[in-house]
Amino acid sequence: MKKNPCATCRVRRLTPRQRKKQRVAEFQELSFEVDLVFANPMDGEPYDDFLAALSNFLDTHGLLAGGFGGRMPLLETGGIVAKAERGSATEAEIEAVVTWLRARPEVKDAKASHLFDAWYGYEPKAAA
């Protein structure tokens, strides 16, 4: 059985330095997941251009993303967005990312998850 690194009784025994290194308690970092549906299947250069624009947008907001891939041509994809530096993403940043994605002509729909622990709280979706 795997130990829960965020268990209250365990966290109380850690020093502030240990909590910071393990990113628990007051040093917890939150991120969110984004799911996209494209208007048309994306492949090659148009997809690369979309990813470059997304990366530039996220950079201006101090965020970075991982994932956003799959088998080409892509009709839908998803990834995780988190702060580029230490810290947590905010509800305002979730709203900004989703609004930007929905404004893109190549995106049919964009959804974001709730904020979750970036280091210990990710639970992959069950295969349908």
C-alpha cells in the first residue's frame, strides 16, 4: 500500500524545509487539466502553429503545459497546465486559458478541470 504524502499525521512531523521540498501543506502546488475538441482534425503544420500560439499565451501568463498530443490527425486532445515557477494556478488563470482556447477558430470546445494537487493529486481518467 502506497503512503499518502499529504496525510495530516505525517505532515505534522515534517519541518518547514521538508514540507517545502516535498511540496505539501502550505507549499502545495495546484494545477488543472484542459480538454480540447478541434473543429477539424489537426495534423502537421496547423497543429504545430496552434501549439506555438498556446505556448506563447501560457508564457505571458507564467504558465506551462504538458501533454496535448495523441495519434494524428487529432480531433481531441488534453493536457495539464501549471505555474512555470513555484506556486499554484488560480481560478482566474483557468478562466483566461479556457476563454483564449474557445476564441480560437480551430477549437470547437474547451473544458478545464477543477484545481488539483500538481504533485500528488492527479488521477487519470478511466478508459472509456
